Amino acid sequence: MDGKNLFTGRADDYVKSRPTYAPQLITALYDTFGFSADSLVADVGSGTGKFAGQLLEKGTAVICVEPNDDMRRMARKVLAAYSRCRFTDGDAADTKIPPGSVDFVAAAQSFHWFDAAQFKRECARILTPQGKVLLIGNHRDPQQALNRESRLLYAEHCPGFYGFSGGQPLEEAASAFFGGGYEKLVCENPLRYDKAAFISRSLSSSYSLKDGEPGYEAYIQALSLLFDRHAKRGMLEMKNRTEAYIGRI
């Protein structure tokens, strides 16, 4: 899938309402899986820098690889205070990173956009001999009524909706990518939204209708009514977990 242009015009909503990844997972990456302040990480499909920011906070150097101009421009703004952050306009098949130079390659909420074979070749090119790949994503609990109803709403109103995160479970994709040789981490990461943030979160999605497109007003009204059905005292909780898969290729 080529998602490069689908996120044009969505950077404001993305930075305002997309979650970061579970703090317990970040801790585990450093305590158990070799991340450190001395690491160099390529964050491929880095978007507005949600994952990169969590690594930079720990003192780790990050190269943000993001092909979409709007998202990369926003990330430069959001991450401007971090001197150990660099950017390229590369993509999963051509990161524009020198060979054998990074300790980890991460794909955070982005792997479903990649051609897995091309990405694997690029990882092999830019990783150090002992380097590892990290596939990571936030995933809504499919059993929660809010998330079930959200799926039906998007299917009704958004022609580009084929399921959350492209419709393929990340573990299934990770198993094929690593050939079974990987480690898995799962951490609860519940999300809380007021109405404005909930609607903004929906608008940040690649499949979401944009203002001015046919059906946009009905779509926003449906999102508002969905929020009202599930909110308590003006807030709702979306059940969500962070999943990560890490291994060598």
C-alpha cells in the first residue's frame, strides 16, 4: 500500500490526538531489549514523531524517516528541542540512511503501509551486524462496544476503510516478516478522550473523510452521537494496547 499522500492535511489532528506508546513498553526496550542512550534508531514512517519523541526523551539518537511533507514538517516542529534528532524524506524501501549505521529500525504504527520484502532488504542494508527490527502499534480492543461500533461507523461513512491498521493483525504480519524468530511484548495503554479529541483522533486516520468531501457532515454527526453514547461526564475511555515485536532478520 502507498499511504504517502493519504496523510496530507492530517498532521494537526495527528499530533493533537494520536497516542504515544505504553510507558511500560518503553521501559522494557531499555531494560531488556538493548535500547540505550548510545543507540541510533531509524524510525521509519515516523509521522509527527510520536514514537521518536519517547526515545529522544531517553537520550537516544533518532533518524526520523517520513515521506509525507506535512507530517515531516510537523515532526520538525514538535521535536525541535531535541538535538539528537535528524530527518530524511525517505521511505521503507529507501530510507536514505548510510549502510550498516543504525542499531535498531523501528516501524511504529506504519508497518502495514510497507512492502514487507522491500523493507526487509532495506533493514538489512542499514542495520549493524547485531541490529534488530522493532514493529510496534497501538491496537483497539475489538471486544469493547465503543470499538465495535467505531468499526461499523467507519465502514458506513468512509469508503477507504478496510479495517483498523490496514485490516491485518500486527502479529500475523510480524510472524511472516521475522519468520517466527521474534519476541513479543504487550502492554495495556488505555486512551481517554473528550469529544473534540475523539473526533480529532478519527480525522487523523488515513481513511477518514475530510472537510468538504461528500458525506462529511453526516460523518461528524455520527462520531458525535457515538461519543455521546459512551461518554461519562464528558470523557470516554477507549480500550487499547501497545503491541511490539522485536527480532533480527
